[in-house]
Amino acid sequence: MRMPKFRGVKRWGTIISALLLSSILLAACGETSPSILNPQGPVASKEAGLFWFILVVATIVFVAVESVLIYSIVRFRERPNMPNPRQLHGNNTIELIWTIVPSLFLFAVLIGTIYTMFNLNSISGQGRIIDIKVVAHQWWWEFDYTNDNIVTADELVVPVGTVIRTTLASSNVIHSFWIPQITGKTDVVPGRANEKLFRADTPGTYLGICTEYCGLQHANMRFQLVVLPQASYVSWLHNQQSAAQTPTDPNATAGMKLFQGSCVACHGIVGVNLQPGGQQLTAQYGGGSATTLKGPNLTHFATRTTIAGLVLTWNPQSCVVGTDSSGKPAIQNPAACGLYKWLRDPQAVKPGNDMQIGKLSDTQIAQLIAYLESLQ
Amino acid sequence: MSYARGEQVGTIDEHGHEGGRSINWWGMIFFIASEALIFANFIAAYLYLEIRNGNWQLPSELTYPLINTGILLASSIPARFAGAAIVKGNQRNLKIGLFFTALMGAIFLGGQVYEYTGLFGNHFTPSATIFGSSFFMLTGFHGLHVTVGVLFLVICLLRSLRGDFTAKNHFAVQAAEMYWHFVDGVWIVVFSLVYLLPLIRG
Amino acid sequence: MATRTIGESIRLTKRRKSFSESYIGEWIMTIDHKKLGIMYMVTAFFFFLVGGTEALLVRTQLAVPDGKVLTAEIYNQLFTMHGTTMIFLFVMPMLTGFGNYVVPLMIGARDMAFPRMNAFGYWVVLFGGLFLSASFLFGQAPNAGWFNYAPLNELTTGCGATAVSCTTGLNTDFWALGILMLGVSSIAGSLNFVVTILKMRAPGMTINRMPLFTWMTLITAFLLLFSLPSVTAASILLLLDRHIGTHFYQAGAGGDPLLWQHLFWSFGHPEVYILILPAFGMISEILPVFSRKPIFGYTFIAWSGVAIGFLSFTVWAHHMFAVGLPMVAQAFFATSTTLIAIPTAVKIFNWIATIYGGKVRFTASMMFAVGFIAMFLIGGLNGAALAVVPFDYQVTDTYFVISHLHYVLFGGTVFAVFGGIFYWFPKISGRLLNERLGKWQFWLMLVGVNLTFFPMHILGLLGMPRRVYTYAGNLGWNELNLLSTIGAFIIAVSIMVFVWNFIVTLRSGEKAGDDPWDAYTLEWDTSSPPKAYNFEVIPTVRSRRPFYDKKNPDIADWKTATH
Ligand code: HEA
Ligand code: HEA
Ligand code: CUA
Ligand SMILES: [Cu+2]
């Protein structure tokens, strides 16, 4: 058992460095990941910049310390007939040196830290600042565009290159607001109206994640940040500000009846059970505001692409309403239709969530889906 | 030199005489220190909430609390009296001291119960407001300590009636006295915070 | 002067005779610090297996995306209990066990200052631990995370939007009562350590000659004494909120959820140093013995421990960077957190300097000690990165933090604990653990730990939040999670190797003799295992290495060294 240990040390060194290397590669080119090293806005860029800075410092310290350690255990291994070493108790000069040198490193890191901290919010963008009240529910997100009179759920749509000022409010426990590629976290604390400024520089869709443990379905409390070019944002906004259309299709009409029968207890639809004009939707939640209803606002649900905190995707193309063998309306390929799964049994999809409903028949589901598809 | 004495093993330093306070004394001091820190945390919590919620005013008179405070503070005197007595082996004064300390403690507790009843009558309860929560937390926790202290004193009193203590061997009395002074001292802080702070902040 | 004969100690042994004399009864009724130390350690190891099994379940669920092994409810209970068990029922009792066994021997005392209180502390830990674990039987194990944030801790599963008013379910009551019990035990234990170490040292053993493990145990005991009251107070307020209807943590009624965080972390941060300082102490005992040199920079190691102790009370809000504290406050806590790295660095350098220029014997114990330095460094550098506030906004509550805490706790404390077990086991049992198996265990563990916890850094950077029972398959997290799970099972194998080693050694291990390592401190100057009264003659101490002096009278430290 003499040499293997030495080789072992080397082997282990190789493993570590291989892992380190692959890590950086993976992180930098993780296309599909919400990687913080692939920032798409000034806030996340500053934060990622600091990472590279500390990575360099830490790597220098790591390599230096581990090499001395490995050198010592290799060089000073016990060999046959080795005399006893000199009984050295210490040395004050060297203590002084190795107190000061790391302090200098740490001081450099600290300066970078404090400088960036105080600069994180100094960002500017085109046009006016958009104010959005973010309300975190267990376990979904609600976005109240305070100046534009609209409320959306689980999808935060913003124009590119514009400063967004969010005010964070919680309806119950602590959550945390995070869009890795755009901005670091700020907690959503009941009773506090934390603010968070950010700007997104590339159109696209980014994952938003709740990162403070908030109970059973914390894992499924996500949202999407949709960054649109300025022009598309304006037309999106105009559409959102309009009331919901009244459907003409018979299935959808039947669905609307059903919806008005039971779903409106929790869901708001402007023009159906809510008055146009977002402010009337709102109630106070410790600094933020949102609908007083238990569930998401579905006024323009057909423009959405995900369901219930991204547990399912939603695409009207995959939920075609046809007829079954007995001629009743039915979804043609239920397995492909996320919304079908949701309405069939929301508790199976996202156990414990607040949508507690009775069992719906396939016909009812098809009619409801037809209605929801009409909510352009 | 090390020697075995009853329960614990002590050391004598190299010069051969006993080093300062007894081991039990040190144990008691650190125990009290950790108790004091629990109070410190409650007090910090109280202040934190007070500052966030602004001016808190009790819906009651200051008279009873003031009288109560007087009694509690004064009760440290018989406690010291008892402690000083037993060091000299004076059994009679020990009993007298313990008795009056415990009695005054009990009166304090009675006063506190009386005060609480009044407050409850005014719909000032732990669940009514955050001030209520904080007030009863702090004074109640202190009251609990007074209760423990009184029990401690009563036990010492009973033991002294049996003649358990001597001039050499009376750690329980010493500990009870230390604990009592501690409970007293904490009350000064609690009282200032709960009753006097609102006056200053007016 | 400072001698005493065996005759005097007979009174001690005689007094013990009055306790039950059956084998079981002897253990149950014991107030001997050595027996209690063993009981602490065995109990702690049992809970290590429990906590480890919980971790394996967690890892199994996360091995692949959309894992179906556990439900959300069970998962949340498991990770909460994993953290709680590992910290409160494994590491803390384990370190207390070492302290109990070793410290009185090291300082030349015959027992702890308050032997009965010592026994009381042990039984409270045992019942507290069983109480906490019993929650599983009710299907209501704590499920709000090991730091149990308000107001979540005032709700239970499925309460949803109805928020703070609904407090059915005992999950958090188990947690709060369990923590209160363990707190009582720790207070009793630390009182005992403080008084023992301050008042019962052998003649000549000045504070500056105490072994470093004793030093670190002393600092740890003070940290416990000063930090536990915070979590005690916090838990009492929590129970009042839950059962009396007060509003301390309820924003709507004037309370503040952040009050919990301040109280908890002003305990929680000193706590993490409570979990590492005794480990630092063990390393400082093991390295010199196997390098055949005295510890390098004794004074600096000791006093940097004191510095860490003080600083640890000033950094708590680095766990709260994202809650929206004023920037100036955040800058303060970033600064204090950065400062605390300096005394830690001093320790690391001194350890390496102890090895440097020595004659290094690679026993299993030494390998764990060296592994400790290597792994703890990774964890420490991570910690330093977490103190970089804007970067922490990105990685807080992600697997990056999980990686940090396991590198310091597993790569740090657990490695040191195994180092300590291999080192002191011969003293405790009279037999040497098998070195070959020990080395197998070490290498398996080293590989396992890095395979499990290194990928978590990257997962954090790739945006994976912690405390999620499931994740989607399209986020680039799959491979790394699988690696991590494989690593966890490698760790499990390494631990089984240890269990095997333990059993084999107890049955047929090589006899150790009194001083198998040619060590320096007083515990080795007793028989293995030591007699109930520890020392026949209480030794007189003239330097930091009393037993070395005794064995090498010509070159004794007190003749040659200048301190
Ligand atoms: C054994 C326990 C232990 C130890 C010793 C440490 C040590 C440190 N920890 Fe750690 N920490 C935990 C256990 C521990 N931690 C746990 C359990 C959590 C998570 C709790 C939870 O959320 O569940 C946590 C979380 C945690 C956070 C919060 C992260 C978050 O939630 O966002 C932070 C932030 O600052 C932090 C920082 C540090 C620092 C700076 C150190 C320092 O002490 C490290 C110092 C050491 C070094 C830096 C290495 C040696 C130094 C040199 C060689 C000098 C040169 C170095 C440089 C130039 C960088 N820790
Ligand atoms: C000392 C502390 C300690 C230790 C040693 C460990 C050890 C391990 N931890 Fe631990 N962990 C924490 C402290 C610790 N952890 C804390 C504080 C948290 C935060 C909790 C929270 O968020 O609230 C955490 C969280 C945590 C998570 C994150 C969970 C989440 O956020 O969702 C994960 C995930 O992989 C994990 C994994 C592991 C693994 C794989 C090990 C392994 O190293 C375990 C190895 C041990 C074994 C494998 C035991 C051996 C068992 C056998 C051999 C089986 C035989 C069984 C019998 C005989 C009965 N831990
Ligand atoms: Cu909301 Cu986690
Ligand atoms: Cu910390």
C-alpha cells in the first residue's frame, strides 16, 4: 500500500480538474438550461461577471493550496530509516504573511462585491419604466400591470430593452422571484413590498422559478418571461386590454355556460364575471394587488402556452375538439392535450393545488376546452 | 491536586488551596447566563416588533405594576439576608429570609394575575393584537421564571425546616438566591421596556 | 505535590457500585463520561444511517427527471428530516460524544464536572431524537425545511390560499418540540464542557497548554451557550403562534416572518461553526501525531478559533441576502462574512505547515485528515463565493448552496469524524480498526463525495433550485443529477465498508495496546480502554505535549521549546 496512495492522489486531482472543466463548458453552452452563465440582461450579466471573477480568484487559491498540500504529503512521506523531523513549533513571520496575503485576495473580492451591489439597479432602457405588481400565490404567479389595467397569470410578458420595475407581494407564505438569465432572486415576503428592477435584452422565452420553499408544490411554481419586440408588445397589450370575446361556436357556447356555472367561483374573465379595467380586479395584498379570486385570470387564456406553473404545456393545436362515437363533443387525442389532463384531474397533475373541482365528463371537458380556445 | 468530593471531582491548583468559587457556582452562573440570553432574544423580538409597529400604549393604569415592581425589587433584600445568614450557620434567619422572599414573590405573581384579568377585561389578549402578543410573551415568560423561583425558594425553605443546610453545605440556598436576583434584574429591563418606554415615547 | 494515589479514587468506584450491576443496567445508569461518550457516538451513528437513508431516498427520486418514487408530500418530509437529522441528531451528538470521551482524558480529569447532568443530556438527546423520528409513524414528519421558515411553518400541506389561519397537522410541532428538547440537552452539555475545561484541568495544564481539541470544544460550548437561546426563543414564539393565537410571524396582524429568520439564523450561523470547530480540533490532534511533529502555530490555531467564534455572531444575515434588507446592511454582512474566511485560512495553512517537513505516516486516520483539508477547502471557497452578494442573488436556494453545505459538512465534519474514529477507536475499544478496510472506505468516500456534490455546483449555476421534488427533463440537469445519485450510492457503499470494519474489529480486531500511534496527549497515557477513574496518578503537565515529554524526557518540549 505505498505507491497506490500517491497515484490515487493524482487520479483524484485529475477527476476534480476534469469535472471543473466540464462544468464550465456545460454551464456556458447549456442552451436549454436557465443558466446564470448565459445572461440576457444587464442585471444577470453583472452577476455572472462577478462569478467569473471569483472563479479566477478561487481557482488560484485552490490550485496553490492543494498543490502545497499534495506536495507535502508526497515529499514528506515516511521512508525507511527516516530520522525524526525537526520539532518546529511555529514561526510568527510566516503566520503574518499567510494572514495578510489571503486578506488581500478577500479584500479584492469584497470591493468587487460592494461595487456591484450598489450598481445593480442602475440600469436604463428605452421608453417609460413599466410597473408590474407581482403576486405570489401557493403555487402560481400573478402579474398586475398597474399602469395598463391588465392582469395575467403565470406568464410575464414584457417588451425588449425596457426597464421593468416589479413590486413583489405574497398572498400567503414567502416565495422568491427568479429569472436566472435575466436577474437574481428577490424574496416575496408577506408584509413587505420588495422591489426588483430588470431589463431583458433579447426577445425570447425565459424560465422563471420560485426559489423559496413554499410548501407542497414549490417544485411546480414556475412562470415564463416572454420578451417581445416593442411592436409585438404593443399589440399584445391592446389585445389583453380588450374584454373576452363571446364565442359563436356551439361547443364553446356550451363551455361558456359551464364555465359561468362553476369555474367563475375562482377564475376571472373580463366581460364575463369581471368588469373591464384591471384596477377593479384588485384587492390589497400587503403592498401588492391582484384579483380577489382564488385562481388565475383566464380572460385571454388562448394566447398562453403553459398551464398551472408550467406543469403542462398548452397548445390549441394539440387539443382538437371533435366528436366521439356517439356524436358528442370530445377531444380527439386526449393524451396529447395538456388542458384535457388538467381539467380531467387537476389534483393528479399538481397534487395539493387549490383547484378543487368535481369530476367533469369528457363532453364537458371538450366544451370547456372549446371555450378556453376561443379566449384569444 | 485532584480529589473526589461527593458528587464532583475538583482540582486544587499547584499551590494547594482551593481555586476560587465552587464548580457548582460556575455551573449555576453559566446556566443563568443562558437563561438571560433567552430573555435577551425575547427582548430583541419585542423591540423589533415595537419599532415596526410604532407606539404601543397599554390600556391600563401604571399603579399596580409599579407597586408590584417595588415588591419584587424589595424581595431581593430578604433573599440576601437568607444567603448571608446561612454562611454563618444562622438557621433562624435563613428561614425568615426564605419565607419573606417567597412570600413577596407570590404577592408579585398575584398582582400579575390581577393585572392580566384587568387587561383581558379590556379585550387586550395575546391574540388580539401584536402588542398583546408581545406584552404577554415578555411579562408571561418573566412570570414563569418568578414561579420557578418561588418554587425553588419554597423547596429550600422546606429543606431548611428539616435542617438540611449548614454553614459549609448550602449550595441550594446559594443557587436559589442567585436565581432570584437574576429574575429581579430581568424585571427591571422588562418593566422599563413594557411600561416605561411608552411613557418616554409618549 | 500534585500526585495522588489510587487508594483515594476507590471512593469513586465504590460509589458507582451502588448502581445497578447488570450489564445493561450499568450502561443505563452510568454517569461515567466515557460510557456516555460511547453512547452518544453510537446513537449519533445510528442517526447518521437514518439521515443517510433519507438522503438516498431523496437522491433516488432525483436520479431522473419527473421521478415517481416519492410523492411531493413524502419528499418534503424527507429532505426536512434529512437536514434536521444530520445536523441535530448526527453531527451534534457525535461531536459531543467525542468531547465527552476525550476531553476529560486530555486534560487529566477523572470525569466531567457534572456527571449526572451529563447523563441527563444524553437521555434527552436520545428521546428527543426518537420523538422527532416518531413523527414519521404519524405520517406527519416536519416538512418545512431544516430552518423551518415562517409563516410556512404555521401552515400545513394543502392549506393553500387560506394561509395563516389554518394550523392543523403536527409536523411543525414535532420540529419545534424536538428542537427545544435537543436545545435543553445541548445547554446542559455545554455548561458541563465549559466548567470542566475551565476548572478541572490537571495541574500545570494552563489554558495555553490545552490540546487543541479541548480548545475547540471549549469555544464550541460557548457558541452553543450563546446561540441556542435564539432558536429556543424562536421556537417558543412559534408554538405560541400555533397554539395560543399570537401573531409574531404573521404579517397581516403586525408580526413579521423575517423575525423568524433573524432569530433562527442568529442561532443557525454560529451553529454551522459549532458543527465544524470540534472537527478542526480533531484534525489538529491527528495531523501532528502522524507527521511526527508538534502542531505548527498552536497559538494561531487556538486564537483563530476564538476569532471565528466571535465573528460567527456577526454574519447571520448572509442567509438572508435575498429577503430585501437595506443595501448597507447587506454590505455589512458581506464584509463580516468575508472576514471570517481569514481565521479559517490561517488554520488551513498551519495544518499544511504541520505536515510540511514532517515524517508522514499514512494511516486511515491521517488520510481522512488530509482529505478533510482538501475537501473543506473546496467548501470554504464556495462559501466565500456565496458571500459575494450579487452572485448570491443568483445561487441562493439553488443546488450551489447544497453543494457548499455538503462540502463543508461532509467533506469537512464527516471526514474529520471518521479520522477521529480511526484515531481514538483503539483507545476506546482496545482494538485497532482494520487499516486496509479503512483505506478502501476512504477512497470510496472521497470519490463518492466528489461525484455526489461536485455536480451540484454546476446544477446550481444551471438554475436548479433546491427543495424540488421533481424537475422537467428539458433543462439540461439530467446527467448531472444522475451522476450525483450514483455518487450517493458510492458513499453508501463506503459507509457499509466502515460498518463491516467496525463489526470485524470488535470481534477479532488486532489488539491496540495503550499507545498505538506514539501519540502526544494525555488520553494515550492511560490503559486502552481507560479505567473508570481514568488516571491512577493525575499527571503534572509542563508543556503542550505532556505524553511526548514523558516518553522523550531528554528532548521534552518543556526543555527545548520556547513557549
Ligand atoms: C460546517 C459548516 C459550515 C461552514 C464551516 C461554513 C463556512 C462558510 N460559509 Fe456556509 N453554510 C453552511 C455550513 C457551513 N458554512 C450551511 C449548512 C449552509 C446552508 C444553510 C441552508 O440554507 O440550508 C451555509 C450557507 C452559507 C451561505 C448562505 C448561502 C445562501 O443560502 O444563499 C453563505 C453566504 O455567505 C455561506 C458562507 C460561508 C463562508 C464565507 C464560510 C467560511 O467560513 C469559509 C472560510 C474558508 C475558506 C474561504 C477557505 C480557506 C481560505 C483560504 C485558503 C484563504 C483564501 C480564500 C479566498 C481568497 C477566497 N454559507
Ligand atoms: C452533516 C450533514 C449532512 C450530511 C452528512 C449529508 C449527507 C448527504 N446529503 Fe444532505 N443535507 C444536509 C446535511 C447533510 N447531508 C442539510 C442540512 C440539507 C438541507 C436540508 C434542507 O434543505 O432543509 C441537506 C440537503 C440535501 C439535499 C437537497 C435536498 C433538496 O434540497 O431537495 C440532497 C440532495 O441530493 C442531499 C443529499 C445528501 C447525500 C446523498 C448525502 C450522503 O452523503 C449521505 C451518505 C450516508 C449514507 C448513504 C448512509 C449510509 C446508509 C446505508 C449504508 C444504508 C444502510 C441502512 C441501514 C443499515 C438502516 N442533502
Ligand atoms: Cu413559491 Cu416556492
Ligand atoms: Cu452562515
